[in-house]
Amino acid sequence: MTENKTRETGASVAEFIAAIAEPQKRADATAIVRLMQRATGKKPVLWGPSIVGFGSNHYVYASGREGDMPVVAFSPRKAAIVLYSLINAAGADALLARLGKYTTGKGCLYIKKLADVDEAVLAKLIDNAVRRKARPA
């Protein structure tokens, strides 16, 4: 069975964020680190070359494929900041209605910049995702 490409790397999150060329995106990434660290109580870890994750969740599919992924994570991509694991938690739809300017993909939330969204609502989305992952299976 193939291994996941996206794994914890041990690379420095601080160096990764410091290397973000766009000042606003770098500031937004720093703020999102604070939000996710506050919600999880975990230090940020670089997963793969560009995903900043918090905590770890082991999963096993019915097919037998298994792996680990961050409980919550984000990636400051060129087009948008991608936030992972936030939109499928119970109550997320009501919070998304109040979030502000965003788009979604298959399980991902995309924001252009943090100023486009209500940061308090984003913090609640992160908290919801963390609580969902923390529940016993």
C-alpha cells in the first residue's frame, strides 16, 4: 500500500512562514497559527512542504488504507489561504453563513486574506473542528 505524501517533516514552521514573500499573507499566516494553536493546545508542525498542521488524527478507511493527518491545518498558497478540516464539523454551516468572504472546495475553506472574514467566527470554526476530532470514535 502506498504511503501518504503529506507527512510531518520536522522542518521549521517559523522559517516557512518567514519565507512567505507577501507581507500580508505572512501576517495572516502568523495570526492563523495563533488561532489554531490556541484551539488545539499543540505546536505547529510542517506537513509536507507547505501545510502547517496542529495535532494528529489517525484514520482507517474501510478499504484498509490508513494514515495520519493534522486535526486542523492551513496552507498559505499563492491564490488563497487554504484551511483544512473546518467545514465538515457540526454547526459549520451556520458559522460559515456569518464568516464573510470565502469559497469552499472538497473539504477545504479558501480565503484570500484574513481581513475578508470575521476572525471570531473563524476561531469558532476551528474550535468546532478540534472538538469533532477530539470526540471518541
